[in-house]
Amino acid sequence: LHEGLAAAGAALWIVAAMNAFNFLDNMNGVLAGVVAALCAPFFALALALDQVAVAALLAVSFGACAGFLPHNFPRARIFLGDGGSQALGYW
């Protein structure tokens, strides 16, 4: 019973995080800025813990979001959409 409750809670948490990031996508530049700001300290932490693969993925995510930011400020020319925002929320 306890494992089933834990799995349901974890699934609910993941869906809630994805939905929260999807809501952030309605304002220009906010979602990519938040993700870039979250990736930077976690990158440093992953390097400090010798988690090289995680650090590499965080560096790629940071670079992608930082590179996307200039194109997503007003007058935004590119949008993440549901697929991009939910993928970042899952990550």
C-alpha cells in the first residue's frame, strides 16, 4: 500500500511540475530564464559531486535555454510551445 501511494505521489509531483513550467511559458523569456537559472547551480553541484554526465546534461540545457532567450523576448519570434515547456518541466 505504501509503495503504491509513493508512486502515485511521485507521478502527481512530476505532472504538477510539468504543468507549472507550462504556465511559465505564457510570458516572454520567463521559462528559459528560470531553467537557465536553475541549471547553473545544479551544474556546479553535479561537478562537486563528480557526476560528470549529469553536469554535461545541465550544461547543454543551460546553453540551449541561454541561446533561446534572445529570440524569446518581446517581440518574441520563437516560442517553446507545450512540447518544449513540458519537456523542460519534466527535465
